[in-house]
Amino acid sequence: MIENEKKSNFLIAKEKADQVDSEIIQTLQDGESFRVEAGAGSGKTYSLNRVIEWIQTNKWNEYVQNKQSVICIMYTNAAVDVIKERLTNDSFIVPSTIHSFAWTSIKQYQSELVRLIKEDSLFKNTEGDFDDISSVNYTLGNRYKENGVQYLYHNDVLHLFCKLLDNSKFRRIFASKYPLILIDEYQDSNKKIVDKFIEYFISKNKGPQFGFFGDAWQTIY
């Protein structure tokens, strides 16, 4: 009797999970942003993996042809590695931490980064000749200047990413490169960046499509 009851509960839970996953995929097909809100152990990670599998199967030709990438932002490097193991080497899906993604998105705009840094009081106290900055880099996450290069602290990257999101031209380029952005454990993501995504893209129903996975009741902040 107990065995049958456990099996029944499992089947009920699985049917509910499959229904939720179907709703998520339908939302993806409709081009709308979405949020999956559920507690620990409820299957959010399973749903995220199902979404990734569906995207790989159904969006490969479209995104590869347009030279676009789907970004899957994970909270830790360990979580990034888990997603990478599920992908092929030539996959257009790119798992990344928020810091790595932010830097990848802005690092090619060197002249604009130099301008922003020279105008920003946040960087005024960095040792070295402030006016000699000719390029910007992000390696070990320590803020310092050396040989004309401004090296960024981890939070500097997020700060500059937000600054560039205020630029309409940057947003157009950004949206054309990344049609879909999935954020795992969104409640622990940088709030300023999430707010920018909502302000410039989601609230206006334009730009990238977003999928948030997490639990607002569980946050490290």
C-alpha cells in the first residue's frame, strides 16, 4: 500500500512538473519573458535543463544562422561547469557567471570604457596617473592601473555594464546578439542589472527575451 502511495505521489508530482515545463516552453515560443518561482528541491534546475534541451533542438538553425547566442547566467562557476557538460562544443548556448557575461558584453568598447572611467569618481582614488589610461582590462578582479591599463575590480565590471546599458546604441547591439537570456537563482543576481533589464527591455516588451529561475524567499543578500 505504501509503495503504491509513493508511486502515486511521484506520478502526480511528475505530471505537475511536466505541465509547468510545457507552459514554460509555450511562453518561449510566444516570445514572452517569464519567471519560474519555486522553493529549493522543487525542480527548478530540472526545468532549466528542459528549457536548454528544447532551445538546442528547436532554435539551433535560427540562432546559428543569425550568429546569436543564448546566455545562461549561473550564480557560481561550478554551476556553469555543470551546464557546459550538457552542451556540445559548438553550442550557441553560453553558460556564464554574471561577471564574465558582463565583461564579454562590454570589453570591445574600449574607448567608451576609458571615457566612462575618466568621468567616474569611483575610479579617482586608484593609484597611478589617472589621465594616462588608454585601455581597460579585467583579469584577477583587482582594481589598479599599470602601463596605461585600468584593471577592474569584480563589481567595477557590473557597474560599467550598467552604465553602457543606459546607452541606446549599446542596447540595440546587445539585443541583436543575445535574443534570449536565462538567469538561474535570479534572486541572488545583481539587482541593478536586473532592474536595467526590466527597465529597458522587459517593461517595453522589446530586446532580449528573459527567463528567470529562482526563489525570492531564498537570497544570500
